[in-house]
Amino acid sequence: MTAHEPIQDIAHLGHVELLTPVPDKSLWYFRDVLGMEAVGQEGQSVHLRGYGDHAHSTLTLTEARRPGLGRISWRAVSQPALERRADAISAAGLGEGWREGEGGRGRCFRFRDPDGHAMEIYYDEAPYHAPEGMRSTLKNLPMKYTGRGVNVRRIDHLAVLCRDVAANRRFAESVLGFRLHEQVRFDRGKMEVGSWLSPSIMHHQLAYVVDVKGAAGRLHHFALWVDNREDVLRAADLLAEHGVFIEAGPSKHNNSQGFYLYSYEPGGNRIEIYSGSYLVTAPDFQPVIWNEQERGTGVYWGTPLPDSFLNYATPDVTVSDQAPAGTVKLPAFDPI
Amino acid sequence: MTAHEPIQDIAHLGHVELLTPVPDKSLWYFRDVLGMEAVGQEGQSVHLRGYGDHAHSTLTLTEARRPGLGRISWRAVSQPALERRADAISAAGLGEGWREGEGGRGRCFRFRDPDGHAMEIYYDEAPYHAPEGMRSTLKNLPMKYTGRGVNVRRIDHLAVLCRDVAANRRFAESVLGFRLHEQVRFDRGKMEVGSWLSPSIMHHQLAYVVDVKGAAGRLHHFALWVDNREDVLRAADLLAEHGVFIEAGPSKHNNSQGFYLYSYEPGGNRIEIYSGSYLVTAPDFQPVIWNEQERGTGVYWGTPLPDSFLNYATPDVTVSDQAPAGTVKLPAFDPI
Amino acid sequence: MTAHEPIQDIAHLGHVELLTPVPDKSLWYFRDVLGMEAVGQEGQSVHLRGYGDHAHSTLTLTEARRPGLGRISWRAVSQPALERRADAISAAGLGEGWREGEGGRGRCFRFRDPDGHAMEIYYDEAPYHAPEGMRSTLKNLPMKYTGRGVNVRRIDHLAVLCRDVAANRRFAESVLGFRLHEQVRFDRGKMEVGSWLSPSIMHHQLAYVVDVKGAAGRLHHFALWVDNREDVLRAADLLAEHGVFIEAGPSKHNNSQGFYLYSYEPGGNRIEIYSGSYLVTAPDFQPVIWNEQERGTGVYWGTPLPDSFLNYATPDVTVSDQAPAGTVKLPAFDPI
Amino acid sequence: MTAHEPIQDIAHLGHVELLTPVPDKSLWYFRDVLGMEAVGQEGQSVHLRGYGDHAHSTLTLTEARRPGLGRISWRAVSQPALERRADAISAAGLGEGWREGEGGRGRCFRFRDPDGHAMEIYYDEAPYHAPEGMRSTLKNLPMKYTGRGVNVRRIDHLAVLCRDVAANRRFAESVLGFRLHEQVRFDRGKMEVGSWLSPSIMHHQLAYVVDVKGAAGRLHHFALWVDNREDVLRAADLLAEHGVFIEAGPSKHNNSQGFYLYSYEPGGNRIEIYSGSYLVTAPDFQPVIWNEQERGTGVYWGTPLPDSFLNYATPDVTVSDQAPAGTVKLPAFDPI
């Protein structure tokens, strides 16, 4: 066995931009229902954070004609690490060049993954400094735990759709240095349906799942963390009281062991309230691979996920929209 | 600012050996009350694991005249990383040389930290393969969740006592590559009372706390993880029903935000059932430093920790035992 | 308004007998998976209890050709109350006479409800006296909390099917003195689909739901209590690990606000692990009545209950079995 | 054994009036921190309710020079029951006569318990009708679950101090018809230190505990219910963030098995956030009696209750204030 050196250049998911056609309603969802804090506004964008997020802002809502993903920002572990990854991405032919950072993030290198999702890497970052009145009585908590609504603690992960899971997964592994932790593979392993990857010991911060409509650059869901399963149940009570459509959960996935609750924010993007799962500390962890039978309906317990979980993503497309010839026929399954 | 490159050579706490004068009773505590699985026996040692631990065994109980720590094993992220750390430790003059591994762990480099705690680093490791009947219905869980007793999921961290916190903390940072996440410093920062360190984004896997009795190489506590605060409360109910002495908790520390429950296993070692805390993903996280006033009694809520939490450790010593002249006078405080 | 005096003669559900064609397997389910204690055996019956149950035994499993209900035992608040209810039942023409009690219950009056479910009322009862080794360290807990499996605390309620909900509900109200707390009524209130009743401030201990197959005397489910929603989630993890089929949940009903988890014990009877709901203390509480739209799929959150929840009960019947002409056509709905 | 007929004339604790010298700050505590709803104001009083309370209002804060109890209102199960209790109280020489009701409660009979606490019984009550915007999506919930702060569900119980526990307990049992569920008795049973009583199967809605300062008519604490232990932990996080002094907990009492969190509202009254405990359904339940050793420090786990828990009550008195000769010497113990 040759000595293998893992790439450990990316620290974590740093920031996500979501597009919404109804920014005021989306702001209500994230601030008043989920309990995030609004920390600034620029042009048609509003910046938010969870009470436990280290950075000034971790989510930006930007007005747009259709919902979906804006840009995904990854934080490097150091300046040299940032430069190494920029070089690797350039070498892979996917770089878009260096830019001045935004929203408290320093100089960044922009790129697209093979499916076309807009991404960037940065290192410098402005931490959050709570203003008077928003300081926590816990010195190690960046912001007061306000107890407003669901009160999500921090951003957790993204699941995006793509036309070719293997190509995107390989890019994330070999170019970004992410580790593959779980996969769904159908047809005796020949069809890679979904891959769950992480830059760290967190179970996943990025999932690639096949887009059954053959479209490009779409978002399956964006997930926010709460500390306990009971918090997820409480979130369901609150979403129900606020008239927010709950698509599935609270329940437990088999893949990832995540305890989930999926709803649509008013702009149409699927948002997950998430807890549980497990840390992957072993450096030689072998990816867990699920076939059709093992994967089942994607739930560990009880009632299967609804069809919409497979078929709906943002922006929504009809098959004829973009990819009349490119649609994918899958046996019944559910992406996480 | 010069480009800084973090050391990321150690993956996680791999294995802990505890000494006990009453091995049968200690086994009862870890297996029947805490719900760990006994996976093997060698000589005067029995090997155990949590249902979520990746390695074959993560805790070994070894018969000894007095309780305390045996050896702490750290896993490297790769073979080259292991060699780099061995070189660094040797250069620091603390190495004890290479050995064949034990208990499923490969070739390892042994050393002592400045305070004399026995440690080793290794890379190769035998993962756990559950025998028939112990396989989980979750493909990503190494072992069946049996529901026996407290049913701790995995090992989490160690807190050890030492005479010179700064010296040991610096060793962990610069030689092992651990990151410092929190500290307690008294006397306007001049007296380093405790330091919480981690090889990864976990809040801490190793804490150094000053030994108020001036002894060497002692254990404050060894911690095992459960997934929810409710699991910690349930653990307290079970410890109480089994007649196990509960020293403190369930409650919440201010430092680390950990939700804790401390009891003594029959051999005398302090064991923590632990959940909560927070992940530290920011690569430029500034250590949170608590002074006398901020640290208070070490609890975020309610009743202070008892005196024993400061004064008792294993092996127990009277001041005259080892260090008549070396005892440390502290203002009232509580190490985590 | 005339002065109204409530009947308060029945204290609580005292004991339930379940029939099972596979008594050994059913015993495994209740004792090893749910964590009940087996306290005795007589003939083809085994007696069990939850750790918090006051009576010696609260559940009996009796071998039979087919699964279903044996007898339901209600405890009166006093000897005179028992006699008053016996008189009232006799006057209603449903009495079967006095018998010596069994299983630690004193002299009892046997009867059938209008649908034919076998019932009895008793007052005297042998409380549980824990043997050495099974005593709790809590003086107010009848038995040690062992932490084995799901560890249900006590029996909670029964839901039975019947051909005429209104007739059975009126019997429970006017003859037994139960209070009606919730109802499902379809067709502008004309069709009484289900009624939830209680002898006390507990939300319900008896539910009558229409039998869509037109059969008599069947059981929909028998429910056991745990203290927290997290305990229900933990129960789901354990049922899954033990290979027990989970029909629905964990999730939350709209009706009753109960947090539920339904599985089938190996004999075929549907068993609910239950928590939450609410106490009904107001003596003039107006029954909450749900129509088709309000009732929806019977869940407060997420995915609807499966068809089996409506169609399966014990003993199982095909429509042609018993009631070829008597089947009931319902719009889609889900009984609790 | 003669046939014994229990009195079952009182349904539940209906309403509590608390006195506070700082009404605005007390309102902040109950409305903004605990999440109760303010439903009206009259003179120097403001009326509040929990989201699950059936009555229009269950707590009134009234401005006064000193904190303490105003009046405790009990609801009868019927109009005849109300009249029976009024007769019994009059016969006991403690009646103060009939009055028009207030705050949505109908005609009531006022009285004082032997220690002088002001009480009343009533039957008619205005239920809460949620205004537009405050209606729950759950038809069986009187009001929207808003998710504001601790969000207590309903009022639960009162613990009051008195000079002669036995006399007050006997009054509650024989005149009000309450059942005795637990007691603390010291000195071989001769000294009745505390008694926990209930009009229903709830564990207790009224506790009498000896006033170690020998004063009259004082309040030890008033308790509000949340559904889970996790909710109590979350409450502690929120009280800490709001700078509210936490006296004790979250932890678990041995007596009552209640999971508690005690803080002082700004007016000085001790308030408990409460969950857990157990229902007492057996009509012949034998009161659980704890002696000095069994009672211990009043906690089932961990650190003892602080001295203030024994010595502080509202209104606060110095021993010389009222009862120079009447103080009670107790061995160390903790009232719940």
C-alpha cells in the first residue's frame, strides 16, 4: 500500500445564497419562523445567520425571477490551501477567476462544478460581533439564543441535483478534496444515484443526487441544524402553526441517519430542519453504498417519502423545459 | 500576515485504556449499565466498544492496583502523517519508540506528554465487523443499537490533570497539531488553569487541567457520547437505579456548552456521559478564554459543581503522597 | 340550566387481555423489546406490567387461535361505585353477572358493550410489591426502571372497532359515565366515525371507531405510554433494530395531539407506543368534532397514515367472513 | 371494610393571582420570557394564559407592595358540587361567603385555608376563544402555539407554606376532597413537613410545606407546565440568556418525580417550570411517605438544592417580622 495523503484544504460550507421570487415572504420564513437573525441588506439581498454561526452571515436571500441556488461558498483552512484549491480547479478547467469577496468574506476564487452550480472558495472571513443586546450570556456562543420560533443553530449542508453524479462526485473528491461517506447505487452499482460528501468529519455538507428531469444546476434542499430530535419535532409544530407546507418528516433517513423535516420556504426552495446523523472520524472510512433494496424508500421508519421529494426541485422545470431527451428513468427511490 | 498552514495529522482519539482495581465491577458498569459491548479479553484486560464506534475496540479495562489512565491512543490521518508526528515528538524529546500495535491497532509510536501521561499514535486499524446477530438494520451503523442501559454511542474525549497546563497545551498544539478551543485563565491571564484541545472540528478530545494536588499523570475524567440531552437524563435515571454514585449533573457547563453527567465507575475513575457542545469549523477560531468571574462555578445553570470535582482524580493522592511542596492554591473554580 | 351531576364511578383502565396465536413471540415483543416485566403465568396466559403500573399486572397475553381482544377490565373508584355501575349495566341489558376476580383483581361484574367487546368492572386490586432486586431507588415508583428496550411506563388506552359508533359511545357515556373528548363526524355530522372517551382527565382511555368491514368486537390498537416524544423516537430505533414491522409514525395525530408509533406485535395485534396528548380538566369541556376536511389524513404533520391503518384490525377478517352486507363505505379517513 | 365513597367535587386548579411590586417587569417575565399570552387588564391587574389553558385566563398579576399570593381559585366539577363544598367549608368555619366572580369565572364561594391563604371555589367559567390570528391549526388546541420563549403550556400547581401542615392537609382532604399522594414526615413520622395533594389524578395541584419562619399565608412556588424534559432544559437556556436568576435545576425531585427548574420572577415570587411526574389513577393509592433519610436533599440526582429553597418564600420575612416565638427547627431538608 502506498502512503496516501488526504487533501484537507477546505474547512466547511461557509455561505449559501438562495434565490427567491418573494423575498419578503422568504425573509419572514427564515427570520420569524426559523428564528434566524437578519444582519444586513444590500441591493436586493438580505443577509442572515443562525445564532451559533461563527461568520457574520451564512445565508443570503436574493430576489430573482425564479427560486434556486445563487452561489455556494466554501471556506479554505488557510491562505495556501485556498491557493492550492484554486490551482487545482483551474487545472480542471472549471475556474472562473479571482474576485473581491462579498458579505464579509475575503478574496475568493470562483468556479462552477461540472453540473454548473456556481461556487467559490475563500479564506478570510469577518466573524460575527454581536451588538449590545444580542450578546449571549455564554461567552462561547457568538450570539444570544433568542428562543424565537424554530431557532436554528447554524447552516449544515446542501443537496444539489445534477445530470451526472459520478462526474460531480469525482470533482468534489479529487479537486476539492472532499471525502465520500455514503452513496446510493442502482443497477448492480452501475448507476450512481446519489453521493454524500464532506470536507470534514461532518457526515456531509454536499450531496449530489441525480436530476430525474435532466436539468442543470438545480437545488434539492438546503439544511439548517438544530441540536436535538425534540427540536425538530418542535419545528414541525411551529411550521404547522405558521401554515408552512410540510413535505415530509419529522422522520429518520436510513442513509446518513439524519433526522429530517422538509418544508418549502415561500419562494419555493426546499428547506430541511436537520439533527442527528453521525461524525465520520476514521480516515479510512469505507463509503457506505446502498442498492435499490437497501435504500428502499429512503426512510428508516414508517411512511415513505412522497413523490414530490423525487420530482420537485428549484427552479422547477417541466421535462420539456430543458431536457426533452435527457430525462432519467429511475426505479422508485428517494434522494436525501 | 504570513501564510499559515495548520497541522492536520491526527484524526481522532482512537482508544483509551483505563486501570481498575475491580475489573469485574468495572465491566458491569461499562457493559451492563452504560451498554457498551465487550468484544474480547486478553490477559487482565477486557476490550469494549460503543455501538457507533468504527474501530473494533475503543476502551480497554485493565486490572491494576490503583485506578487511573493506562495509555491514550491517537489515530493519524495517514501513514505519512503518523511518521511526521513521530518525528516531531522525537524532536521534542518525548518519544519512546515504535511498537507493534495491540487490540487491532497497527504499528504505533509511543510517547509521553510533558506531564507523563502515556500516549501513542497509530494509523492502521481494524474496523469492527459485527458478528451475526449483532448487525444493525442500518447499513451505516457498525453494530446493532441494542437498547441495553444507557447505550452510549461512542467514546468522546479525555480530561487529564497536569502540573503545568501551559507546557502540555503547547506540546499538544505545536507537536501534535491540536487546536486550542477554550481556556480558563486566572490572575489576569497569567495562570493557565485549563485548556481544551482537539485534533478536528469536535470541540475537544483532550483537556489539560491543573492538578491542584501537584501529582503527575492523573485522569480527571473520560467521556462517552450519547446523541441527545434527553439520553443524558435517561442515563441519570439508570445510574440512580443501579446505585451508581452520581457526582454532578445532568447539567450544562458554560465552558464547551457540554451537557454532562459525572459518575464514578466502580474502580474509582470519573466517567462522563456527554452530549451537546458545538463543532468548531472556523479555521481561525479564536480560543474562548474565561477568567475567574466568567468561569464562575463552571456551570451555565443552577447548582455549582461539588468540591470533589476539583479535588478528586485517579489515582487518588493525598497531598503528602507525592507533592508536599508542589500543591497549587487556586481560587474556587471547577475544571470540566 | 339544570344542575348537572357527572358520573365519576370508573377510575381507569385496569387491565387488558390480548389474544395471540404465537404467545412466545408475543412475549418476546412485550418483554424483551418493549421492556415490560413478566410477573406470572397461569395456564395459557402470561401476565405483564409496565414499570410504572400500580397494579400487579396490567396486560395478559393469552394463547388463542386468532389475535384480538380478550377482556377489558375497568377499575371503579369505590365499592359502591362498582355496584352502581353494575346496576346501570344490568338495567341497560348488557350485564353478564358477577364473578370472582382473576390476576389480583377482586370480585367483578362482567358485561359486553353493545358491539360485543368483553368487559368487566372491579374495585379491589392487589398492588404490585416489587421483589428484592426489582425495587426502585425511587420510593414512589412501584418497580425498578430497568432500561431494557423501549421500557414502556404503563398501559394507556384502547381503540376498538364497532359497527355503530354512536350506540357504543352513548353506552360509554351514559352507562359507564365516561366523558366524550373528541369525535370524527363525516357527512355534515350525520356519520359518527370515531369517538374518544375517558373515565378521567386523561384524554382518552377508550376509543370507538367504525369497523369498515362490518365485523364485531375487534381491536384497532392497544397503547402503552412512554414519558417523552424522544422515548417514542428511541422506540422506533429499537423496533427497527429488532425487525418489528412499523406501520406508521413516529408522528403526531391532529386528533388527541398524541405522538404515536404503531407496530404489530408478532401475534398480529396493533400496538401503539404513545406519549404527549393533553389532559382534559375542564368539567364542561365541549367535545372537539372533526369533519372530513378538518380530520384530513389524521396526521398533524407530514406523510399520511397508510391504508392498512384503516383496513387492518384483529382478528383480521375478509369482508365476506362475517358481514357481507354490512360493510361501511367511508370517504378516505384514518381512525386513531 | 366499610364502603368508602370518595369526594370528587373539585375538578382542578382554575386560576392563581400573584402579587408583585414590579408589575411591568413581572409581565415581561411571564409574557416575553415564559411566552404566556396577555389577554386583558383591569385596574392594577393583568390577566395571562398558557397556550393550552382552557379558561380565558389562568394567571393574574396584581400590583402590590410586596410579592406573594393573591387568591387561589379552584373549579368545581358541577354546580351542586360547588354548593356541597361551600356547605362543607362553612361547616368547618372557614367560609367568607359568596361573591360575584371575576375574570370570566362565575359566582364563587370565598374562604381561607387554616393557614390563611385566600381561596375560592367556582363552577361557571368562560372558555378562551382565540381571536383571529391567534387560532391554532390544531382544532383541539385553544390557542396558537406561538413558539415565543419558553412557551409554557398551562398552569400546573402551587406549593404554599403553612405553620401546621397536618391541619391544612386534613382540611384539604376532608373538606375540599383532595387526595393525599405524598408526604415528608420527620422524627419517626411525628413531624409532618410537607404534603402533596390533588383534586384529580394529577400528582399534585396543591402542596403544603412547613414555614420554617413561622409566618402565615406564604407562597413557596407556583408551577407552569411544559410537555417534555427537553423543554425544561430549553427553558433554562432561555432564562440564562434573559439574565433571570436560576435558583435550582433543571433536575429531578425524588418526591413526585417532577423535573424542575426554579427561578424568581422579577417581583420575587419563585416560579417553577415543570414536567414529568406521574399520574395517580389508583383510587386506593397509599400515600408515599418519606422520612429524613429517604427524603435526603429532595433531589433524585446530583447536586443538592440550595439553602434558599428552604428559607426563601414570598412575601419574604425575617424571623423577627411575624413570628419571633414560632419558628420551626428542622433537620436539613428541602421542600418541593
